[in-house]
Amino acid sequence: MIDSSKIEVVVANAEHVNYVDEILDTINRAAKVRGTGIAKRSPEYVKQKMLERKAVIALCDGEFAGFSYIECWSNREFVANSGLIVANKYRGIGLATRIKRRIFDLSREMFPQAKIFSLTTGAAVMKMNYELGYRPVTFDELTTDEAFWRGCESCVNFDILQRNGGHKCLCTGLLYDPQEPHHQSSNMNQ
């Protein structure tokens, strides 16, 4: 059994770039197993997120356990929390919740006025987002930045998004607006 107290969830930096290939491999394998879409990112892109301190990494005694990163859109009006992944060995112990909480907090620290959003097909991610104060929204309430939506082109479900004029897909859009009152659940692990 994994001792979750040994897992550190920290803001990634230059010290963590050696994990980039493992992160991307873990994301790609998970997408294939789930048969769901995920925007593909290059090793250079993920490395840059680490160097900009716009990523969170989970490590257990130096072993990769999980990851997520921040993307800014529409002149920092919107921030996306993306790429949430937990290595198979570390699933089922609440690590995704810890990573989600830390990337959310980092987003709020770096971009306090930005609306934070997430696209997902996963019920567990929807639940985590809801507990942080996100609400489900139509895609029309999210960024109109074309560069963001181009990221969906590598998703297996992109044809669905295209057929619906960019307004509907299998993903659910979730939005945290700092200008709205939020009722965060006390169940979200710190």
C-alpha cells in the first residue's frame, strides 16, 4: 500500500524537467485506455510550463506520481487547468484531488481575476471541480481564443466538436468565476 503522506505535490520548476517524457507517456497511455480525448502537448511545451512555474508535479521519493499545468487564454481573462494525470501506481488514494487543489490554488495566486475553466469527460474531475466552486457551462461561456480550441484537434472527439460548430462536444465545460459567490465543499482535501 502506498503511504500517501510520502507524496509531495509541489510547483514544478527547472529541477523537474527530467520528468517531461514520463508525464507525456503517462498522459498518452491513459487517453488510450480511456478512449477519451486529450489535447496533445509537446515535450517543449510541458518543459516551458515547468520553467514558468505554471505546473504542479507530485513525487513520491523522487518517483513521478502525478501532474497538471496552467494555460492562459484571452489576455489572461481565462485560465485552464489542464493535463491532470496520476500514474497508475498512485491512483485511488486521493492524489488527483490534491493535485487539482494545488493547481487551482496556483491559478488563483498567479491570476486572481481570471476565470478558471476545465473541459472533461470524467465524472471524477467534474466532482473535484464542483467541490472547488466550478459550475457547468456551455462552451459559449469559455474562452473564444482560437488557439485554445485548436488544441482540441488532437482529440479523438474533435469531429463532434466540429459538427456542432464548436458549441458542443462530449466534454463538459466547467467554470470558476472569481466574481461569483462560491460554496466550496469542506470535503476537498487540502
